Amino acid sequence: MEQAAATVNRRRLINWFLGTSFGALIVSIVYPIVRFITPPKIAEASTNQVEAGQTNDPDFVQKGFKVLRFGAEPVILIKIAENDFRAFSATCTHLDCIVTYQKDRTRIYCNCHGGVYDELTGRNIAGPPPRPLTPFKVNLVAKGGGATTIVVSRA
């Protein structure tokens, strides 16, 4: 009788151990997947304006444009003339590719699918983009020493 009771207790212990081991295995596999799929909620600071640098920045001299971060989104800042700068969202409205400025052709261009935007208004003029680029406001601020800083803000 004692031997039958001991067998039942051992069997119950082995079943419990195997059950909890299997449960722990499932949790150790599922938990990282769930954490990967649902990223943590991090509040992003709202950005109203950003300093883009000096008007004599080497990027403007060589390429005619500069891509900068405006909070979490990229913004393209284009030098049209000596003191004329335009800023637009640097994300193509077709498939969210980053656009560039073609100085020789005076246009904003998306390399992904051939989208073309007007350099002055950000209006889509060719290719698949469904709507124009979002404009930003550009202000030139005189600093000490004769330097002029470019400040980009929401329009």
C-alpha cells in the first residue's frame, strides 16, 4: 500500500514538473515576441522650431540643400537664392521615401519611384505622389558677428 501511494506521489510530482517546465518554455518564447510586436509607449517631445545652421553652410554651397531632423520627422531645407530658403517635409507622399534636391534641374526628387516636386511650393508635378509635400516656415535670424542663422518652424 505504501508503495502504491509513493508511486502516485512521484507520478504527481513528475507531472507537475513537466507541466510547469512546458509552461515556462511557452512563456519564454511568447513573451519576447509580444514585447517586440508592441513597442513601449514613449512620449515624444513636441518640436515647434529647430535651428538649421548658418546661411553659409557648406551643404548649401555644394548641394543646394540640407536634410535635418524636426523632432521625429526629416525636413529638407533648400537654398533657392542668396537669402531665400524653403523647407518641406523630406518624406515622399507616395511611399515615405526620403526626397533629395536636384540643384541642376531645380526640383525635389524622390529616387524610389520617380516622384517630382516643385522647389518653390512643394507641389507634386510628376510621378506617383498623390499630394504635395508639407511646407515649413523659414526665418533668417541675424546673430552677432554678421552671421545669419536659419530657423525652421511649423507653417
